[in-house]
Amino acid sequence: MKQMGALLCAALLMTACAAPVVRDVGLDKFAPRRAEQDLSSGIRAYENGDYRNSARLLQDALSEGLLLNSDKVAAHKYLAFIHCAESREKACRNEFRMALEIDPKLELTPAESGHPSWGPVFKSLKQSVTKSP
């Protein structure tokens, strides 16, 4: 039974570093791969308002090769938020576009979609993606 729990924990750590529950309880610090560690640290830095460090860590995570598409999408989404918040709309659009290429069904939470900087950018991109054949 202990082995099953250990395997489940290892699988969770390897595959869900972007999941808030994993970060909230601190399990993300035990992720075995550098890419997933950087993703988690990048999201945490974003949440703490350290956008410069967040962007560096998120980009590192992508460069290091995140395994899961959901983690890749999360990295691009947070990079988009940073770019939009710093009035770099073209870079924001590019990050959202990359996230939507990975997951065309991506939706922002109500709080995220209502943000005045990136909400309209995401909405217009999402509409153009859903209209494409």
C-alpha cells in the first residue's frame, strides 16, 4: 500500500506542477524535473508580483521541455498575462496564440477573462481560432 501511495505521489508531482492544489500544499518543490520546478516557481513568482523573475522562470521551463501540454499552456498563459500587464500586446497575443495552438479549448477563469489588459486580447484571439477551419 505504501508503494502505491508513493507511486501516486510521484505521478502527481511529475504531471501536475501547474495545478494550484499541488503548489498550495508545497508538493511542487519535490518535482523531479527542472522544467516542472521552474514552472511552479514561475507561477509562484507571478502570484507574488515578481514579473521579471516569473517570466525568466516560465521561459526556462518551456525551454527545458515541459512534459504535459497543460503545463505548457499554463506557462504561455502566464507569460501572456505578464506581457499584457506591461503593455506589450503583440507579445501577449503571441503567447496566447501558442497556448491556443496547444489547447484550442483553453478558457480563462471568470476573473482572468474579466481583466482589462488581457481579457479582450484573449477573447479576440479565441474567437479567431474558433472561426478557423
